[in-house]
Amino acid sequence: MSDLLTLTGITKSFGGVRALKGVDFSLRAGEVHALLGENGAGKSTLMRVVGGELQPEAGSITFEGRSLTLADPKAAADLGIAVIHQELALAPDLSVAENIFMRELPAAISWGKLNRRARDVLARMGFELDVRRRVGDLAVAQQQVVEIAKALSRDVKVIVFDEPTAVLSSRDAQRLHDIIAVLRDSGVGIVYISHRLEEVFKIADRMTIMKDGALVGVTSPQVSTIDDVIRMMVGRSLAALFPKAAHRSIGEEVLKVENLRRGIKVRGVSLSVRAGEIVGLGGLVGSGRTETARLIFGADAKESGEIRVHGKVVKINSPLDAVLAGIGLVPEDRKHHGAILDMSIRINTTMARLKPVVNALGFIRRQRERDTVMKLGQQLRLKSAGPEAPVSSLSGGNQQKVVLAKWFHAGGDVIILDEPTRGVDVGAKTEIYGLIEELAAAGRAILVISSEHQELFGLCDRVLVMAEGELRGMLLPEDYSEEKLLALAMTNSVAADQAAPLDLPAHKHQPVN
Amino acid sequence: MTQSVTATPVPASRRSFDAGEFFRRYGTVCIFVVLVVGAAFESNAFLSDRNIMNVLRQISGTGIMAVGMLFVILTGGIDLSVGSILALGSVVSAIAIDAHGTGLGVGLSVAAGAGCGLVTGVLVAYAGLPPFVITLAAMTAVRGFALIVSDGQPIMMGDDASTVITNFGSGFFLGIPDPVWLMALVFVLAGVVLTFTKFGRLVKAIGSNREAVRLSGIAVPRYVMAVYVISGALAALAGVITTSRTGVGSGVVGVGSELNVIAAVVIGGASLMGGKGGVINTLLGALVMGVIANIMNLVGVPGYNQQVCMGAIIVIAMLLQHGSRWFKR
């Protein structure tokens, strides 16, 4: 069988970082081709090239034997290439039928005809769905069906699925696989990106493995085992950035979380962290780590679960409750959640505990506040023009230090850090690792979320691994290896079918408190 | 904090004149100065003591309401109900001063305004409803309420009861009208609160990045609610001034005044997205509105034309403060 789509030597950089380094990829008609790799390996970037969303700097694209360039997503769509992203591109207030024919809605809609055509498309996929329903009211799995139907409403030759089952229960994932089988048998070429290796091994005809923006190899489930594939995916190493672990003594249990739940992102997580201990929370992006942290901190409302600090049950319904209980969170999204960029270092630093710098009448004791902030700035080796400089004037690493300073100042016993070194240069990384060590040495209980496995291994006393909203296992230092971490994160899908059907958006901000 | 070699605070090149930055900062001052100079050329009467005091007296109500509106806008909200609360304040003060004397009467009036603000504040801050719609509803409801309380009629106060308050309305202290002193007091207090207190800091911070403030463990809704209470109380206080100037409480005063108040705050450089704005510029914004109306009256521009000019001035102010990026393109 000849290739339907061939990519040769695709190269793409973002601001000096090479995201794709001359990648080759080929897809045949009527095959399911899995694209595998860690977060940041370049899978999604490559597929955005296929979808015409990104233009490569070098390399060629051949489609049905013709060499061509894909200038924009419309060009790709016109050729019959559809990319279904993780974040569905649907209009929640429109009906199923309207969404399916979004690109070609006539100025005057004939509802009878539109709905009939929509039903036809769904029937071809073997699906029944009321085409007049509002898409926002559908379950995520059904929305995905609409997204696929949208692609099938035109003559489609290539469909790319970017982690389609990440949000699905295993029963819905099975139905999706049935649809994919139908598509394959009708001669469509399918690219399938997934972190669930077991399901990949069930449905893929071939597998391409990427690492750090480069091609590692092409294989098939008949030739390789899951372990082989994991071995091909890992192997990135960070320089030795980690401070020699100070002599920390690990004490009493400080934070204990039991059976935390919210929607499908956090499904019964229990963990504990002791004084002076650094515990890592590993897993893939989207495995529910950030959501777990936000639930512990009260940033989102939990459906159930109990949180204890120093053995006492604390009611945490808002970040205020968490701060009063002595819990701090360095959020993943520094610019929107961590710091007030327009305001000064001084104001940001004292935000979580204003009491010592405010007098009984509510007036700020400016001198005392300045002194406090200056002292913290020195302790954290903050590089700035002074405490009055706006946080936006700082480098990423120093912005992160301001967020850390906020929790140094707040003085709680539990600190949760979500991707603490994201967007931070190497030098500042080392310093931030040192500060985390310092916090632990001072007897704080630390929970670190990171997608950089080496960071977890270098920093943590033990690493918990999450997948699909559940804790899948724990690694102790003697077990530290990326293979073992990925094996926990990517296999053993015991996805419960009774998974809460609520599909709450994970980052829905609570307006109250 | 360590001064570092790698982070040079102010590069020399930035000392050169940046027109966009200049107007963003001093746009309101510029507009004000240009207006005053222009007005002085247009009319000899403009710079007379009498006329200046007149302008100040006229803007005292708008100015006081603008302070409340500034707090609301700093949090990223809006309060459309201030014109109606002004009317309620006027009506309640006329009735209550007649019945209970000046002190308690003024107190009750301000409390009524604060009560209106409390209701909108709770709905906006705790129920998470959009401030535009909620205060629009309050605008209608409170206006109706003011008309119900006054039975749709102007409320005359008895001569004895009204002496103190009308003396305040027409009186002078050190050559400056009493209501202007009251406005000055409100501005000074607001300036102190915004600059030196925890409350002022958090109001600005909430407007800058509400989520980051919430994730620092601050009870955000409490502060959001408070700004609507302040806005309501100050609007009612402006209503008391209206009553003091005419000696009559009326449920129909202040129709459309919320728009003048918002215009004053916005001409003062505040961002409707929240977080940006200050007391001094807000005062200048109120003065700009007052001076424009005054000079057009002095040179005899008809009322409808005045409205068109007013709209044009607001647009010019916006272009000066925020248009530099657009011009650069």
C-alpha cells in the first residue's frame, strides 16, 4: 500500500528552541498510526503542521503523491485532513447539527434539511444522537462524537486524534475505538496520539515514537512490547542541578489527604506528607495533578474528601481556609494565578499574610513591610531594581521567587508547588531547588508537581504517580527511573466505568470566596 | 534586595520622551489645562472668583459620586445605580431632616444609600452576577423607590428644620462653598484609604488580578461588596447636597448622572478593566466635566450641542490616554 501522507525532514523552532528536528512521518490509507512520546516530545507540534496550523521552516509534505504546502488550516481541511484536538472546538450554545456543519452553514438555515443531513452523518458512524440538542448539554464523550462528525461532514481522508480518550471513561473509549475501526475500514488514514499504551497496542497498526522533537523509530505492536516502547521514549537527562540534599530530618505527618474527589480529574486521591519531607507528584500532563493540588488548597470545590493538617481535620472551602490552615500553593500559571504582575514586589510578597504589616486601623506599616520584603529578597537572592519594581519587570525565575517569597512570608507548614521551574532558566532553577530544600529543612511539608521527571528524582524523597485522576503508585529513590515512572503513568488503565459523569471543567473558578 | 548587574533598572534610552507614556500618565492634566486656558480666552467671566466657585459647587455632587465609582471601577465593576440613589438620598434626607433633625436625617439618608449598595454588592460579590445588569436593575428599582417614598412630589421641608441644611448648601467657609469642602474631605479620605490602607491595596489588587488575590487567601467577595456599599453611601451623600442647595427633596433629580460620573472617572484615566485609577485624576476628570458644561453655558452653546461636545471630549480623552498604540501602527 502506498503512502497517503508523507512528511520528510520537518523542522520547526519556537523562539530559538527547536521543537521539531527534521522529523519523518508517513501515513497509509486505512491504517491507525499511533504517535507516541512524552510531554514535549513534539507530537502535537508535528500534527499542527499536518493540520496547516504551523508552517515548518524546512521539510516537505507529500499528500496523495503530490508535493504541497499547507498554508493554513483551511488548506488542510480542503484536502480532507482533519485534526481533532484535545480541547474540542465546538460552539456550546449551538445545536449538534449546527456544529457539525459549522463551516458551511448557509445564511438562511433550513432546519429540516440541516438536521436530516446531520442525522445521516451520525448514522454513518453508527451513532444516534438528538441533533437538535445544545452541544453544551452533552457529555464530553458525546461532544467528541460531534467533533468527529464535524470532520466526517466533508470528504475526509486523514483524521488526527490528539489524546481523544484522555477525558473518556473506558466504555466511551471503547465506542470511540469502534468508530475508528469503521473509519479505518473505509480507507481513512488515522493518526492516533495517546498516552494510554495498552489501548494503543490494541488499535494501532504502526507506531512512531518521538523524543525531544526527533524521530526515535517506527515499529508495530507485533514487533515491540510496551516496555520496548517506553524505553524508546525516555532518556532525557538534566544536568546535575540539584543541591546536595541537606541533612533533613523527617518528622510527624503534617498533611493528610483522604479520598479527594472532583469529577473525572480527581478520583479518590489519598496522600500524606510529613514535616521536612519533599513528596513529588508525577505523571503526565492532564493526569489530575494540578486539579488535586487545587482541591487541597480550596481553589476548586471538592465533591468529597477529608484534609487533615497536623492530625486535625480542617474544613477547606476556599483558599482563605487553606491559608488559615497553613497551606500555601505556588500555582502552575504564574502570570494569571501566582502573581499580580502590574503591582510591586512589595505588595505581592505580603499578600498572603498582611497582618504583621498592617496596624489595628487597617493602615499599612510601610517601613516594616519594606524591611520584611527586603530581607526576604536577600534570603531568596532576588534580582530586582528594588521592592517597588513591578513583578512584570522581572525575569521568569525572579517572578517565581516572588511567588515563593509570598509563601515564605505566609509561614504555613504545607507548601504545594505546581511546576515550580516552568519557564525558568537553568541558573534560577538551581536556586529554586535550593529554596525548596531550605523550606523542607525548616520543617515544612512540601508537595511538588512536575512534568520533568529528573526534577522529581533530584528533589523528592518519594514520588507519587498519578494517571487518569488516580494515584497509580509510588517510587522510592532506589526505584527512580523514567521507565518505571512512565510505566505507572501510561499503563494499567483500570479506568472505572462508574467514573463521575459530571465532566466538571477542571479549572472552573469559583466566584465565591 | 540586591541590586544586580544583570538587571539594570532604567536603561538610558528610556529617559527619552515617550509621548504615549506621557499622555497615559498626564493626559487628564493636559486636557484640564487646555480646557481652562481655552475657556479663559473664550470668556472673560470664566476666571472670575464667582464663576470658579460656581463650577466647584456644581461638581461637588458629581465629584463625591465619582469617588465611590472609582472604588467600584478599580475592582473591575461598574455602578449604574448612583443617579437613582442620589434621588433616594435627596428624598430621604428631606423627609428625615424634617422629622428627626439634621444630624440623624443626613445619617439616615446615607444609610439608605449604603443599604442599596449592600444589596447590589451582595448580588455582585457573593452571587457572582454581572455588575452591569445588577446595578442597572438597581437603577430602575431605586428610582421607583425614591418616587414611591416621595409620592412623586417634591418634598418641602419646614423652615425651621431646613435652616441648617440649606445654610450648608449656600454657605461659604473661608470663601469656598461648604459642599466643596465636603467634596474635598471625601477626596482626601479616599486618597488616604487607597494609598495607605490594606483595604485600598486589596481593592486595586482585585482589579489587577482577582484570581491571584483569591489564591493568596484573601476573601475577595468581602471587598467587592464593600465598594458597592461605599458607592451607594456616597451617592446618597450627593443627594443630601442636592437637597441642601434647593431646600427640596426630589425623586426625579440625578437622571442620567451615573453616566457623567462614569465619564469623570474614565476621563481621570481609570481602566474599566479594573486596577488602574487614582483620586487626583478622578477629581480632574470631574473638573473637566464641570468646566466643559460651564464654558458652553457662558458662551451660549445650546443644550443639545453641549451633549455632542461632551461626547467628543470623552472620546478625545480616551484617544490621548490609550490611543498611542493605535497611532503607532
